[in-house]
Amino acid sequence: MNDDRMRHASARDERYAARLESFGDIVIGFSLAQLALSLVFPPHLTALTLLPDLSAFAWTFGMTAWLWTLYRRIGEDYFAPRPASTALYVTGLAGVVLLILGVQLVMHYGPLPGATSAEIDVAVIFYFAVLAATLAIVGAQFAVGVRARGAGLDPELRRSGTLTAFRLIVMAVFVAVAIALLPGRGIAGTAILLPAMLGGATAGRLSGAWALRRSAPG
């Protein structure tokens, strides 16, 4: 009887995780479609008029695709059907949707002739803030998953999940700190984003490796 109950609970958890993963695929797919709809015809067609919008599109498309791969890993290896995990999963997806809104604001106010510097700053800061929050939430999902799965998690998956959690959370901190450098820079401030993310990824991986060494037996 106990074995049947455990098998039923396991099958129910697997169905729940699969449905949640499908929901995530739909949200991210619609977000990418909305991103494509953000592209507009410029008033004058030159390479210079196309470049800003295409750059913002390519960057955000790549970021969204990368977040999808992280969600795939969470669904396959780290998700535990608990309220905290579900809340983080759904909140992270909301961050993906808001990230598309953020790039739409940047693409709208950045090249707008009548936009004030304050409006452009708000658009860029909103994008940075949403990205930082989303990275932190996805990183927390890896951390919660590693902890929830406990000893039943493969050691290599535990190591990989821990490093990913550290990397994402430290990246989020670096992006959040970069917000302080944005006011007054306008669209040019977006150039800070890539160095902040690369620096955060490196620092996060190093701190994660240090934490793993500290927790290793012996």
C-alpha cells in the first residue's frame, strides 16, 4: 500500500513538473513573439537607423533563449514540486515578460527625438533592474532545487547546480550595482551591461567553487 502511494505521488509530481515546464515554454515563446513585434520600420532606412533596434533585439533574444535553457535544466534536474519552488518558477517567468517590456521602453525612448534624458534613464534603469531581479530569481531556483533534492541528487548535478546558482546571483548583484552608474548616460549606459555580466559570471563561478571546496568532506 505504501509503495503504491509513493508511486502515485511520484507520478503526480512528474505530471505537475511537466505541466509547469510546458507553461514556461508558452510564456517564453510568447515573449519572443512580442519581442519580434517590437521591431518597427524606421522613418529613414539606413544602417545607422537599423543598428540600435537590431542590437537591442539580438541581445534580448539571446538573453531570453539563454534563460529558456536555464529553465529547461531546472525542469529536468532541479525542480521540486513545493510552494517555494513553484513561486520562484512563476516569478522568474514574469521577469522574462517584463524584460521584453524593458527593451521595448529602451527601443521606444532611446531614439525618440523628443524624449528627455530622464525618460531614457528610467527606461534603461528599468531594463537593468528587471534583468538583475530575474537573474537572482533563476539563481535562487537552482539553489532551492539543490537543497530540496538533497542526497538524492547526482553529485555532478549538485556541483553544476551550485555553481550556476552562485554565478547567476553574483551576476545579478553586479548588474544591480551597475545601475548606480547609469543616470545621465542615456542609451550609452547600456554598454555597461556586458562587462557587468561577464564580471559577475567570473566572480560567481569563483565564489561557487570556493563554497564547494569549503563544504567538501575532509
